[in-house]
Amino acid sequence: MSEGDLVHEETESIFSTPWVARVGIFLGVFLLSFDGILLTRVEELTSDFLDTLFWKYIFLTLFSTPMTIRLIGGLSQLPQEFEWEGSRYMWIGAVLESMYSLTACIALIYAEPAIVSLLLGLAPVWAGGFGTLVLGEKLQLHTMVVILVCLMAMGVCFLGKLVQDDESESRHSSGDRNAGIISGLLGGMLIGAATINYKVGPTTGRGSDRMFLVVPIGGFVMSFGILLASFCGAGSISSPSAESLGWSFVNGVIGSIFNFVYVKVAMHLSAVEVNLFLLLDAVFYPAWAWLFLHNSSSWTSIAALSIVLAALAGYLWWDHKLVTDEALKMKQTLHRNHTIEKDLYKTHSTS
């Protein structure tokens, strides 16, 4: 058995268990929530947001490429991995992820972070709608309730900040702000569609490992796009300091690890559930901003984080209860059928 087969069996066995997959995506989002802190730190050193993003995606690409090559079984496997017939879902995923990164960056540059978080937080709603259209999945009542509670909690969390941003002098024109808002709305749609793509594509077998190529391809596309934007005068890419490069490297590693976990987990959990966990990224950030950036954290941020965590815990408990009840009903049905067959056998033997 090759090294690639061994790695495939390890990742397949780890994330195929729902509870392990849930723990994996929770830890991944927890790690990803430091992304905003790291971007802020690098931006303080470089003074240009485009420069900050460029080095992040450069390191993400450099770190994720050798990991992906190992996961797919080596360089010898690359030619067949890029064949369209077997890799179309991988290419679709790469396009969706790159477009999401682009729209999220545009939204964060031109619109208020509060409203961007709310718009990206609509991803579970989009995932549920796309899941119904593409996969025929029906949203259960407890899922819809949890989505509504989480969105209300995020609304409470960011409402005060949004009002403050509106009252303060805006850095951008109304047209740029509208472009940022539209980009944020589109970003939520794209991440919901990307999650569905991982469900539609191969979720088992070696074909599922091909989806890991989404991570380095997406990083390369974003790096190239930022470089092109700098040539067009949208910003500048300078020679960074050693400290700036160090923070960018950490940010790229964190992004790579999260994306690998996200791709695999999205194959085994429902699209809505994965996007519900992604909401934690927005509500974790105020805590890290208070701890590391010494920003004031209001009680609404703490309340929102508590409500989202409680809603997710309730969702997991209810989902586990439904699975347990279904298994119990199946067991009772099998027992009843076995009893009937046994009685029929006795009646037949007596006659």
C-alpha cells in the first residue's frame, strides 16, 4: 500500500465519524478566528491592506502545496488529478473559494466590519436553500430555529457597532460602501455554494482527496489577483520586515490548516451545520480583539458568543436525539418483525 493510500485511510477514518468531524470544524474555526488579529497586526507593520493580504496568501500557498501533494499520493498523481472528468468539482470549488476570498476582502475594505459579518453570517441560510435545490435536503424545524437564533445574536452583537460606524465619518464614498455591501452579500452566497459543492462531489475514495487541491489553487489565484491589482494601482506591495513576514507566515499556516479541515468536514456533515460552526468566527473575534488588541469588548459581544455557543450545543443535542430515536425505532421494528416470524414458525411447526 502506498503512502498516499495510508494517508487517505487515516483522514477518511478520522472525519467519517460525525462527532469527530464536529470537533474538528469547531477547533478549525477557533484557530481561524485569530485571522483578523493577525491581519490587523501585519497591517500595522505594512500600512497597506493589499500588502497584508498578498503575503498571507503567498505563505498559504507555499505551506499548503506540499501538504496537498502528500495527501493525493505524490507528484506522480498530479496529471490525473487535473483531468476535467474527474476533477470538475475540484475546479468548481477552487473558483468558488477564490471568489469568496475576493468578495470578503473587498467587503472588509469598503464596508463596515459589523455589516460584513452580518452578511457573511447569512451563509447557513444560503447553504440551506442551495441544499434544498441541489440535494433535495429539507431543513428541519430545529435547524431553522438555530439559524434564526444565531442570526439574531449576531445582529445584537453588531448593531451597536454598526450605529457607531454610521454616525462616524466614513472613509469611503457611498458607491464604494454599496460595493462592499454587495460583495459581503455575495460572499455569504459563495461560501454556502462551496459547502454544497463538497457534498455533491466525491465524498469517499481517493477522488475525495483531489478536493484538497482547492486550497493551494485558491491561494495561488488570490496571490496572483492581488499582484495584478497592485500593478493596476489599487495598492502597493512592498518589501516586508522580518516581523511582518513572521506574522504573515503564521496567518498562512492557520489558513491552510483550517481549509484542509473544512474541505474534509464539509464532505461528512450537512452544509447548514458546517456554516453554523463558521458563525463562531465572527463572534470569537471581539474576544480576541479585547485580549490582544486591547479593544473594548461590550456586553453584547459576550452575550452573542454565549447565545451562539448555546444554540450550537442545543442543535447538536437535538440532532443526536433524533438519530437516537430513529435508531431505537428501527431496533423496535426489527424486534417486532423477529417476534412475528418466530410466532409464525411456531404456528407452522405445530400444524
